[in-house]
Amino acid sequence: MSASSPRALRIVVVGGGSTYTPELADGIARLGDALPVRELILVDPDLARTQLVAGLSARILAAAGSRCTVEATTDLERAVTGADAVLLQLRVGGQAARGRDEAWPLECGCIGQETTGAGGLAKALRTIPVVLDIAERVRAVNPDAWIVTFTNPVGMVTRALLDAGHRAIGLCNVAIGFERLFARELGVAPDAVELDHVGLNHLSWELGVRVRHADGSATDVLDRLIDEHGEALVAETELPLDLLRTERFIPSYYLRYYLEHDALVEQARSTPSRAVEVAAIERELLGLYADPDLAAKPAQLAQRGGAFYSEAAIGLLSSLLGTGPVRDHIVNVRNRGTLPFLDADAIIETRAEVGPDGLRSRPVPPVPPLASGLIAHVARYEELGVDAAIHGGRDRVVRALLAHPLVGQYDTAQALADRLIAENLEWLPWAR
């Protein structure tokens, strides 16, 4: 279907009770020409919370003149019947489980973080079996629906879905955040910025940045950004400017967990965790969402994280579903030779041309050894982590932790595995 013949869409959000969801509704309200959604169905086991979120989402859409309806439900099968796409934005165990993920690894001298290291593995072990169950239920009633996962750890969740044969793609907001930052710094439109985004989810680098011009030409601006806009890059990445200037790349914010690990462990031991901050923000947001006169996303939502989530999701869905142009998006997909130092089945985060007929990864520049070595290392950990999430077993958990560059010591891996299992017995039936 071409962009000139739009159709009304049914979009399902699993984990629709998330405080992120009004951000998505706001995007649908603003970008309805690209993605003409007529039904937004929010699926979540916490119906009362989801009804609050649905109420604000409906008011945002109505205030913009959108005809999109919003429904909250616990009935996944009914929701996905006839759906064009299913978005996954789950947090199994909620912020309480995240808080534990961020705490107990510190006892072993390792960073506690929701998507990398031992905390990230804990989240994967809780999440992947739930996601696979949801995906099987979707496939049973609607095998043609696209599954788009925003659920962390995105790369590992995407691999589990694709390994099980699902029609799935992974999405993260890191790249679009860089696009918007670079556009602001350079004074150009965001859609004029093109990235050579290379790596894994939450382990990525910008190896090239171009500004596209109306005549089809492009100007490489990576050096200009590093040399003239270093302060903004440091604020975004929280990494030393000397590193960027020496290596001539721009790493994602998440590289600091690898490159400044020990300092961050010490900092985390004396400051409130991100989970504590987010839980407080969520309580405030849900109180605001309950106000029947509120019909716009509150300013506090910007503190929740997930900046530009709606733009990234709507842009990707419009290309996948054929209501917008076939164009490039930065997504999580099979490697299939894009990075020659990885297996074909590895999941990478890269730029790909996306359309209703599928996607095609773009070639990437040569990856410097400093990045390629770490990518290869973490890709193997992710493979082992997915295996542990699907098959269970303490030995598999130890093996995955031992493979992670932030662990890498046998005694530490064993201690972390025991704590991980003890903290997550509710979600690990094989360990009970």
C-alpha cells in the first residue's frame, strides 16, 4: 500500500499501563497523517492503572481532533485480533524489580543497571519468557501482525522473538535522540540528519554523521560536531571529550557503564538509584493522569525517559505498514553480514531501509577495533543470556555472566548468579 492510500489502523500496546503511553498517544495525535490510527488498544494486567493512562491518552487525541479511540483491556487475544501491529513495552516485576537489579550487583563490585551487566541479565531472564508467551498468543490469532519491541534489553528480546520465528523488529530511542541533538546543534531539520549508527542495542557508536541537502547532496559533519559542539556531546554521553576527539566517534550514553565502570559503581553506592527516581516520577504522573481536565502530556513526562519514543515508533510503523514512505530507520535486526566479525544470526542495531515488503540493512563504515572487540564480546554474552532465559539453569546463568565484560571472573559470576536467582524466584519457575 502506498503512502497516498492510507487506511485506518488498529495498534495494540502490550504494557499499555506504562506512563510512557501518553507520549505515544501524543505522537499519534501530531503525526496522524503518517500513521492514521483509528483504534489504540492498551493491554495490561493492571486494569485500573491502564484505565487512567487510557483516559489521558483519549483526551490528548480528542483535543487534537483525532478520531482515534482508546481502550484499556486485559484481554490480549481480543485486542490483537485484526491488529496491524503490536507494540511491546513491558517491565516484568515493575520498578521494584528494577530497583533490586540496580542494588544487589553492587555488593559484588559490579554496576547495577537495567539493561547491561548482571541487572540486565536479570531483566532478560524475567522478561523473555513472558514476551515469548505473548508473541505465541498473538501469532495464534493474528500471524500477520508486526511485533515491535521497545522492551529492554531490546537486542536480547528481539533475538528471542526472531529465533522463535516471529515477525518482529526491535526499536530504541538512542539513535533518534542523537539525531535530534545533532539537528539542534547544527541548526538543521531532524530529518536532514543521517547517522552511521553501529553496534548493539545500548552498545552503539555514531561512526558517521551527515546532513542531507535538498539537492540530494550530503555534508559529513562528524568532525564538526566533535570539534565545535563537544560540550553538548559530553552532556549527552557523560564521557570525556578527549575520548571523542581521540577516537573520532560518538558513543552512546550506555558506553559509560563500560568505560567508567568503577567510578559509577562507587557513585551508585552513595546515591539513589534510577529506579527510585522513576518510581517517584511515575507516582506523580499517575496522579496527574487522573485529572479529567488534563488533555495534554504533562511536562513531568519528559523526566520519565524515552524521549522521542513516539516519533521513532510512529515513523517505523508508518514504513512497516505502508502508510508512510519507505525509508531508513535505526532498528534491531539480524546481522546477516552487516558486521563481518559477528555471526549472521546476531542482533545488531543499525540503519536499515524499511517498507511493507521488509527491510534491508545499509552498509556501515569499517568499525574500529576498540568498538568491534567490545561488540563481539557483548554479542556472545547476549547469545548466552537468551539461552539462559529460555532454558533456565544456574549453570547457564553463570556462563552468561562469565561472558559479560563487566563481570568476567568465575567467583564473581557465581556469586552474582546466586543473588540473581534468589532475587527473582517469583519469575524463574525452573529455580523453585
